[in-house]
Amino acid sequence: MGNVTGLSRTLGQQYVANETHSFNARTVNEARFGYTRRALGGAGVVLPGSASETLGIPGIPSNAAFNSALPVFAISGITQLGQSPSTFSSFSTNVTQVFDMVSRVQGKHAIKAGVDLRWEHLDAVQPPNPTGNFSFSTLFTNQGGVTNSGSSLASFLLGQVNTFSIDLQNSTIRPRAHIAEFFVQDD
């Protein structure tokens, strides 16, 4: 099981409404409403419990968003065991837009005035390695004083971890934007 990418789920929705109203031969109002929603979720190999409990590896924090994800075991010279970074993720973005514009022709002038309002929401959870990345090298199985004489696979089998890193993301990142644009134009 090397470089498992996992399953992904994608959703896209959009709603749009437009109304054009003529007040008279020289004045027109155009109003638009739009809503767009996109969501993407991904998951890889899931363990029946937390990674620490299931694999018997003490010390893996269990407060990450995806605490039952299979950790990554990177063994030098061998394809890694476990999923690619950021396999576990959850994104959703919503954009709501309201637009209104009045156009009027008056003599040599074509005047337009309006407003464009947008509300943007992003919810994201994407820890690259939610239960850790264990790296194994020849460091702990080298013969005394002889560099690169050991085996990274032997280090893995002995549980001699060279480096360990973990990316904990306890909660969803939720940036928000509220945009208001106003305009007046004379052609």
C-alpha cells in the first residue's frame, strides 16, 4: 500500500435569478441574484480507532481533525507506506451575490448607477499529515563509524524513527469576506 490517494467527493451547485424592468423608454433596472456553492472532501485509509490505539504506537496526539487516518511511514529508498500528503481534506466555499443597476438615457448621456454586494465564505480542513509522518533512515542501523552501511527497512522493523512530524488542525479555518461595490457611469 504505497501512496494511497483515497476517495474524494465533489459537489457543485449554482442558483441564478435575473429581472429586467423597464420603467419607461429611457429608464431600465436590472437586478440579479446569484448563489454558488462548491464542496470537496477527501479521505484515505481510515483505522478503526485512533492511530495510536490501533497501531500500538504511543504518543500520537489524537486531537487532530482526522485522528483515525493511517500515518505515513517514509522509509528511505522504498516507496512510502500510507497516503499522499493532504489526502484527508474538507473544503466548501459559498458565494452569494446581489447586483442592481439602473440605466437612463438622457439626451447625449447614458447614465448607469448600481451596487454589487458579495458575501464569500470558505470552510477548510486540510492537515497534510493528520496522524503523523514517520521517517526511517540508515542512521540507527549503520555499523559503528561506517556511514550508509545500515538499512532503512531494518530501522523501520526495529521501530527506530529518524524523524517524526505531525500537522494538527483541530478546527475548520473559516475566512469570510463581505464586499460592497458602488458605481456611477456616464457614457
